[in-house]
Amino acid sequence: MPLDYNSLLTAFVLSGCGLAITFFVSWLVSRTERFLIAWKIGVSFMALGVLAYSWYGKTMSPALGAAGYTILLTGLAFVFGAGREFRTGVLPWRGMVIIAVTSSTAMAVPMLAGYNGASIVVLNIAAAVILLVTAWDYWLGRAEARLAITLLTALYVVTGLSFVPCAVVLLYAGEWHLSQIPSNWAEDLNIVVCLTTLAGIGALSLALNQARLARGHKRDAETDPLTGLLNRRALLSRIAEGIEGPAALVIFDLDHFKIINDVHGHLAGDEVLRTFGEILGQSCRSQYLAARLGGEEFALMVPGASPVTATLLADVVRMRLAKRRFTGNGGSFNSTVSAGVSCSGEGAINFETLLRDADNALYAAKRNGRDRVAVRSGKTEFSPHIRSLQDGQRRPNDLVRLKTG
């Protein structure tokens, strides 16, 4: 039984409108992923273009045909833009305009000159190229969600390739002046593939959006909004997920931070916190965990580190902060930080014990003048022999033992 081509076109229009509404509602809920808007506009234009194409089939008006195909190609340009924005976060307006104008012009010139067969060939080739380029854009971003994006890429490739037989059949027939729209197996295959893949592409795009939202909520729940570092709960969760000793924990506490807020204002205090968070983050390797525990207190978990390694790392952070200058209500000022280091043995990490030992070392650093690093290992506390290392003199054995109470 032959396919009812007009019914398939109507089904595509209705499906496109339904997906456009769904994407718009999804965007209204989150208002974060703007690629949904580009996708909504693209699908809406495509549905409108297909509707105009069906009207063109009844009238064979060159002006209506050129207008309908232009709308369709503009919709495909928006679909391309949505794919690029999904990957990069930036809507490529210039590229979209170039794609829409170039392809529409190449299609419209022969259409308006009476060579509608040549115009439809150009339309199919342009649609195939745009969809394949869109597939490539998604493929480049597959690291975000390999299975879902691989499937999405495959659907775009299949959709794009389905336009190729339509062009080949017309080229083989050599019919440049058509009295009616093409009706052959290639056209039937194309509309069936487009109708089928449209639903799959829409579902996968929505699923990817929901996954991004979930990751964003998780990231917000785990991140300190001022510094961008992990918060205390996230640090505990990461440690519990599988970090084992030996490891070192460094607790940092900004010196006289209340005075900074009182004299220079809370905005200046926030800038100090942000700057220290930046310094701490830049000093970390990928396996380190940097967190803001609360207020002016920060933590750095260093897996596999010895007391000496962790102490030297903490001192690098201390010196970097000491070199920064800030400006507040009271004029220009600098800020310093004290740090306490504790280390665990092999096996599971007892964070509470590590934290208590690091706090004890931190209090020792505070008692001995601030702007320094102290380390506690077992029942013994150590502290750097040289408080300020601005002269560059640094050796791993620059530690002297302090008596514990």
C-alpha cells in the first residue's frame, strides 16, 4: 500500500509543533540552557516550511516555493545553531546567517527562474550538508554524555543522509521543470526518516538538558558560591567516596579577617576570600580537594602527601596570598593566612581525627605569630623554621620540632 505523502507531511508539521512547545516549556522551567530556544525556533520554522511546501504542491507558485524552502532552510540553520550552542554555550549568529542566506539564495534563484527541479536538488543537498555539520558539532561534544550524544549524532547523520537520494533521483531524471512536486520512493523515505528521527532527536535533546540541570543542581549543592570551591559537605562526601591514606589535610584560616571586614568593609573582605579561593584552586592538582569550610576557614586534602610535602605546598599558598594587595574603605592593605597540617596513615581516612589534628596545628601557628604553617603528626607538632621565605631560601628540612603540651 503506497504511503500517503500529504498525511506524512501533516504528521511532521504536528510533531514539529508539539516538540517546539515542549522545548519552550522546558526552557521556561529552567531558563538556563538557551539552546532550547534556538531548537524551538528551528523546529517551528521547519514545520512552517513543510506546511508552505505542501501548499506549494497545490499551486506550484515559484514565489510560494521559494518562500517555503527559505523558511525550511532557516529552520535548519537554527537547528545547527542550537547544536553549536549546546556544545559551546554561544549561539553562532554569524554562521547561522551565512548558512541561511547562502543556501536560500542558491535555492531561490533557480526556483524563481522556473527551474524548480534544480531548486529542489539544491534544497536537498543543502539540508544534508547542514544536518551533517550539526551532527559533527554534537560529536565534538560527546565527552559530556558519550552514549546519548553518540545516538543523537547518529540520528542527525541518518536524517541528513536521507536527503541525498532525493537529490540523486532528480539529478538522474534530469527534470529541471516540474509540473508537480516530486513523488517517488526517495521522497517517501525522506519524510518517514525525518518523522521518525525528529521524535528521537527531540527526546535525546530533552534528556541531555535534564542531565545538565541535574549536574548543575548537584554542582550548586556542592560548591561555595563566593569562591567556587567545594563546600564542607562536598569535601566529606568526596573523602567518603574512596580517598584512602596516606593523605594530608591542610586547614587555612585568614589572619585578623574580622578586622578586614570592620576597617575595609565586607566587599573588601569578600574580595580577599575570592582571591584566596583562586590561589588555593590554582595551587591544586586534579586529585587534590580544595574546600571552603565556612567563614574564613579553608581546607585542602592532599592524597599521598607526606608532612613535608603538604607543609611546603601550604607555605606556597601562604606566600602567594601575602604578595597580593587589596583596596578597601581604609585604603590599600594586604592579608595573611595561617595553616595547620595533619597527616593520616595507610587505609581509610578518619576525617574528624585529621581535622582535629590540623586544627591543633593551626592553633599552634596562630599562637606563634600567625602568617605561618604548622604541622601535626601523631603526638608531635612541627613548624617551619623560617616564617617568611620571600628571599627564596627553602629546603625540605627547614622544619624544627615544637614541644606539645
